[in-house]
Amino acid sequence: MNESILQQANRKIKKITVWGLWVNIALAALKLTTGLLTGSLALAADGIHSVSDMATDVAVLLGTHFGAKEPDMEHPYGHGRFETFATAFVGLALIVVGGGMIQQAGLAIVRAHSGMKPVFQVGPWVMLTAAISIAAKEVMYWKTRSVAMATQSTALYANAWHHRSDALSSVAVFVGFIAMLFGYVHGDQIAAIAVGLMIILVGVKVIGGCYQELTERSADSKTMEQICRIIASEHRIRNWHKLRTRTVGREIFLDLHILVDPALSITEAHTIADGLERSLHAQMSRPLNIMVHIEPDIPELRRD
């Protein structure tokens, strides 16, 4: 992926993230206002979740900005780890928010049973607010996920799940409201606990992905298959081995050994390696950092 395409991807990431930021601001104001006026703990907690979404939006913007910086003397392999850390921040924020919601909901149930705080009756405004949130956040999830898949941004993909978790939390509020209509007085609190658990699970999944990247895990199987197909399509390459990959942010670092006709000149062998690199850059949707080692096609160097 050349520089212009990378810059184009960054603009798409910035645009959808800024849109998400404005949506989160509007939803946070709506949820917190409605939650405080109606006494809905789940909806107020859901509003705080939307506030946390703003922080993760900012983290994605910063991670994308710094992660796209050119390599320098102190960072010869680039700054892609900034995106990894931004992704980890999103995951950690999800876990903290989910845990806080469970704690507050549990305390509310204890207070209700001890007589310290009455259980509020939640009105239809909660249902309407939750429905608006579900619709808005599902739209943001799918749009953000689409851009994340197109740009191969793990930070943006994690943020898409943050949008989805907000939609799920609003679903839980909606379910809690219905439960209260049928006489279950703790429906709102139980819904908040369910919300918290779902958010924590998403956060753990996001953190797990960052851990795999930081431990130098290879690219996913689908990407590896595509790389192998591209290498195999270069007919001037007689054999190849020692293919290794690792991901740094959106970039894939790739190195391999190729075997060519030993009668070729250095210039001709270099032309083959250069052609392979161009094919990989042209056909892969992610930015690549490629190192090709050329070897003569002799029996002792083959790896069948």
C-alpha cells in the first residue's frame, strides 16, 4: 500500500470516528438526562458508557495519527504500535465501564432491600430513549466496522465493537423496562448487570487481540493464504520457504526466501524479487513491509 492510499485510509478512519464522536455526545446527553429524570439506573449507566465512547473515539484518532507517522531513527520499523496501544485502551475502557456498571447495579439492589433507597418506577421515556440509542449505535457499528475492514484498522474495529456494546446495553435497558412492566421490580438493575457483563466480554476479546499482536503472532490464515497464492503465481520463482509474518498496527511485516534459476545474473534475480514485491503491494489491502532473500535453486537449499 503506497503512501497516498495509506493517507486515504486515515481520512476514512478520521471521518467515521468524528461522526461517532458527535453521535456519542448526543446520546450521552439524552441518556443521562432521561436516566436522571426517570430514576433509571441502567439508562444513566448507559449514558456514562456513551461518555466513555467519546474517550475511545479520541484514542482511535490519536492512535491513527501517530501510528501513521513515517519511520525515523528511533523507530526504524515505524510507529504502528501506537494503534495497538489505542486498541488496548479501548478494550481496557470497556472492561472498566462494565465493571463499574455491575458494581452500581449491585449496590442499588442492596439499598432497595435495606430500605435505604427506593426502587424507581421507570416510564415509557426510557423505552423511547433506549430505542433511539439502539438504532443510532447499530448504524454506527456497521458503518465503523465497514471502514475498519476496508482499512484493516484494529483500533477502529475495536471502536466499532464499542458502538455495538452501547447498542447491546440499550437492548438490556429495554428488556429491563419490559421486565418491570410485568412486575419484576429489579428488572432495571438486572439489565444493568447484564450490560456490564456483555461489555466486559467485549473488552477481554479486544485486549486478547492486542496481546496476540504484541507477542508477534503471524497474520491471520486468510491473509497467509492470499500471500501464498501471490507468491505461487510468480512463475519465475522455482521454490520458496521460510515465509514469516507479523503485524504492527495495520502493517504486515513479511520476509521469505525465494529460489530462482542459479544461471541468472544478480540483476535478473533482483528483478524477480522486485516483481514479487510489487505484486504483493498491488494485491494486498494492507500496507506491507517486505524483505525477500534470493537463493539459487540447488538441491541442498530446497525445502520440499
